[in-house]
Amino acid sequence: MKLEQYDSVYFLGIGGIGMSALARWFKRKGLRVAGYDRTPTPLTHELIEEGMEIHFEDNIACIPGYLSKGKTLVVFTPAIPKNHEEHNYLKTQGFTILKRSEVLGLLTRNYKTIAVAGTHGKTTTSSLIAHILKEAGKDMVAFLGGITANYESNLVMHGQVNSNTIVVAEADEFDRSFLRLFPHTAVVTSADADHLDIYGDHLQMLSSYKEFMNQIVRKGNLILHESIAVLANEIQHVAKETYGMSRGQFFAGNIVPISRDGFFEFDLLGVSQKFEKVKLGVPGFHNMENAIAAILVARKFGVNDKTIRAALESFRGVKRRFEFIIRKPDLVYIDDYAHHPTEIEAFLTSLKEMYKGRKITVIFQPHLFTRTRDFAEGFSKSLSIADEVWLMDIYPAREEPIPGVTSDMLYNDITSPVKVRCTKSDVLQKLAGHPLEVLATVGAGDIDTLVKPIKQMLTKE
């Protein structure tokens, strides 16, 4: 199958972060792009402004009339339910319909691809790699799982698309999507248990990670976190390097805080030549690890240390990844995408370290009934790091409710001095006038729609 045979692409779930990056790619290539999504968002508004036709009602009458089955590729996200009217109609009409991961696999197969996998850290790490390559003047394109602050997009491109183009892509473990990729270089940041509704158990998930690593092309590169190095013990056809915060072949040393807001300078140790006083444009210990992985990749692709150093310092992060919304002496407000207990623990531990002695208030929206059920104990424990926990209802995304699975499963075991149950509709009212020092909104659902109104309320106060 060749993508060149199509002149139109229709997306079911076009507002998804991975889907919209593909939509932007096809639009840049000159194809007609249209799609459906459940609800309008700032991202779908941007896509409409970029010339894409989007509607928000599952209705076959809304499908553009110019779509022909011989010249139209339909792309869907696994979040689309089985009873979706448009999806089923297009299927019965004989349209070519592919998952997002299948299209990404087809797009990347003719290019030297860098794939970043992991339960945590893949969006920031892939964005760092993309930023370094772009700053180095490489012909490149990156399909990212977040909106980069430097480029205000999840599609980053530089130069011409040719045989030398480097493709950076997130390798998503959900639905085993990453098994569609056969990269030249792979980064694996972590492999904590997640998506157990897909895998059944952690061992099955780890087995898929091994399969992904085996798909790296012969004499390619595997860069993986030292904590999961054992997963690659049997992989012999690639060059392997490990990294970590304080262990592995490459790690951080001589870490010096350069501000009170969690920004650090560090040396990269384990390299043959000196790489000292690396300054990173985003805060947090976890981002030092992400930066080390990005440095190792950039060197594989011939980027010199001077360019790498400048790019790391000019990197402004990814929207909803430790994103400062308000940063004043008396009030800090940060928004973060964390939706797994390990991510929440890392995030809140960093906040505690950065703002010692100040009250940490977190508003958390659980994401998925299955994830809440599978990791309830871990969620309660990690959230309890905060001084105050405000707990919203579960965001269902693609799932139907599971009897007995609610936010109360977490709430009852949270041990923070203050805990509050709230909903999306009443959280602003409850928050009004509440004394705050360091506030964080956390979650992967639609909690991000509260960021702007919370900011407006707090700046008025």
C-alpha cells in the first residue's frame, strides 16, 4: 500500500494529539484533510484555522461529499467506540481504513527513524531530540505527543523531505502501537505497568517492549534507562547504551540549582570528552534524565556538543508537562499531564523539593476506569505527598463505567492533611478565595480546560 495514491485524508478523532500531528503532515503535503471529533478544543480550533474541515457530531451526513473511496484514506484512533456511526458507514462503503499507528508505520518506513518509547517521559524526550536536530539544521520531521512551547505545534519540521530526512516519532505502547515501527534508533525511558486493560499483566507488557526493541534495524542504536537494562540482555544486533540519574553508562553529576524554581545545571558523566555545566531550559530532576537520552541520540546523528548545549538551554518544554501557568513570589500555579502513580510521585516530589516549606495543593482528575482500578493504591500513596488533594471524578475517555470504580477508591486512602472531593463543574467555586501557595492541576483527561479559568480567577484575586 502506498500513501501517495490518496488525495484526501479523513480522520475519526482528529483532535487527538497524535492524530492531529498526522493531519498537519498530510495538510503540509497538499492533501485535503477533514475529520470528526467528539468535542471542540483549542487544538481543533487551530486545525480549522489551518484549513481543515472538522465537525463534532457523529453523523454520516457530516462526512464531506468530495471523499471517494479510491482516493481517500480514513484514519481512526482506538478511542473511537465500536458503535461509531461514521466509522461503521465508511467501513461498509469500502473505504481504506487504518489505525493511527498503522499510518505512522507507513510514513516512517522509508526514513531513518528515531522512536521514543516508555511509560513516562517519551513526549519531552522526543521533543528535546526534535529541537536539537532542528537547531542543528538537520532535515527532519517530528510527530510529537504534545505541543512544544518552542514551536506551538506537535509537528516539527526543518529542511526538505528527502532520503536523508530524520523522523522522530513517539512509540506508544497503548494497543501495542509501537510494534508498527522499525526504527534506526530507539529510546526506552521506562516500562512501568500501564494499560493493563490491553496487556492483562505487566509481564505481557514487558514482552511487547522486548519485541519493540527487537524491531530496531540491524546495527541500529538502543538507548535505554538503566532501571530496565535487563529487558535488552538478549538483544545483540544493535549498539546499546544505558543512562540514568545517578547510574548507568551515562548519568548526571555535579548538579547545581540555578534558580529557586527547580532549574539545574549539571555535568554529563560517562563520556570520553568533558560535557560540563549543561543548562536545561525546563525544571525538574526527571528532565535531566530526558536530556541525557536526547544528548546520546543527538551525538549518534552527528550533532556537535556546542549545538546540543545551546539547544538544551533554549528548550522551553511541552505544554502540560510541568508547565508554569503563574509564577509569582506569593503564588505558583503549574499544570501537568501526569496520569500514572509513578509520574505523580515524581512530579510532587519535585514540587516538594523546589518549594520547601510551602503548601502544595494538587487538583487531580483520574484518567480511565481501568487505570483507576488497577493502580488505586499507588494513586492514593503518590497523591498523599501533597499537603492538600482535591480529587475530581474519573475521566472515562474511551471506556464505559465499571461498577464500583469511582474516585472514592482513591479518596478514602489519601492521607494528606486536607482532601476535598470536587467535580469539574464546582471546582472553581470551591477554589475561589481558598488560600494557595503552590497549586497544580494534574491529569490526562479534560482537566486542561480548567487551566485558563483558574488562571483568570487567581490573577483577578
